[in-house]
Amino acid sequence: MIEISPSALEQWCNDYLKANEFKDYCPNGLQVDAAVPIKKIITGVTATQNLIDAAIEHQADAVLVHHGYFWKGESEPLTGMKGKRIRTLFQNNLSLLAYHLPLDAHPVVGNNAVLANLLDLKIIGALYPEEKYPVGNIAQCDPISIDDFIDKVRVRLQRSPTHISANNRFISKVGICTGGAQDMIEQAAKMGCQLYLSGEISERTTHSARELGIDYLACGHHATEMGGIKALGEVIKNILGLEVTFIDDPNPA
Ligand SMILES: [Zn+2]
């Protein structure tokens, strides 16, 4: 059976995702090193206790996620919920790898790229044109009514999005950024999109949509970010030959 050291897996992922090119709110790469060779990996959106427990059940050696630990501004001591998660990882010889912005932005396995594909959108550029590795994108599609597009989201994401209408009846240019990127709506309007699509919605997003004249769809943070980590796991399975299983820890938000 093929195995790889935690640091070698980190190096491979860092290179593949160009992780060093990103300024992020968390460390990307190996966050918990159990110093045990990795044969089996469990992937998931967030490194929750549920996901760790499932990894133990599957006798995995590593957990690979989009949302790991050690976010800027969070309390540092390894106590409480975070302490328990990390204790569980070490006690079960499980390493943790996490990739945040590099996994949003990657042109093949990135969250935006995978979601765009799923919704028949073709990415044509960056929401912020000066970004070398854009975290938000502009995409186009054949003109489609907003109602038909919402139906497509509902079927393919298996989730009803929250729609704030600005009375655009047909769309062909769409701003897209998965997760909690609702505040990029203003930039999407500036770039001439008729629709902006992200994961979450804030109270202020409604007013922005109405006043900027751009429709908004909140499709779920979790729902819009399942694709990237799944796709990265597939690439690791195919290229490195490791055993990789995606596990969903469902989240309505
Ligand atoms: Zn996210």
C-alpha cells in the first residue's frame, strides 16, 4: 500500500495549490503533524469533531479540509472545543492538513471552478482584475432567466438558495465566490454582473443588491464549498495513489 509522510503530502499540496502565493487568515498546509506515514485520508469541508471521529472509524491517517484551525483573531489556547479536537487528532495518530484561499482559487479543483462547472458557468476572469490568483471570479453563461437559474441551483446543489431580487430577469454575466464572500457584491456590480452568487447572506447584502441593481443568491457556505475539497481528494487519489474518502458533515449554513 502506498504511503507518504505528512510533510511530503504537505509539500505536494502546497506546490499543486500554489499555497505560498496567498496571504490568508489561517496557516495553509500541515496544521497538526502526527508524524505517522499517511495511507488513508478523509476529506471534508470543516475539521469538526464529527469529521475527526469518522476518520478514526475509517482508520485514516490524515484529515484534509478547507476549514482548519488557527484562524486570525481566535483564542489561542488549546482548550475547550479546539482542545478536544486537537487532543483527539494526536491521540489517534491523525494529521490535519487545511487549505483555505488556495482551495477557493485553484483553476481546476478550486471551489469557484467546481461550482461554476456544476452550474454551467464559464469562468472568464477575476472579480478583482489586479489579483494574480483570483479568489472571486466572473463567469458567463448563455442567457437564462433568473428563475430557471435558481431551479438549476436547487437541483444541482440540493439546496434552496436565498434570492434577493434586483429585477434582472435574464442573466448571462455572474459574479461567483463561494463561502462567506457576500461583501464582494459591490465589486460584482461594478464589474457589470447581473447576478452575484456566494454562500452566506448578511442583513446589509439585501440593501446592496437592491440599491446596486444586482440580483443576489446565497447558496450556502457549506454547500458551495463541498466541491473543492472533494476534487482535491480525487486528484490526490489519482496522482499519488493514496486512499481518499470524502465525508459530509451536513451543515445548513
Ligand atoms: Zn469557507
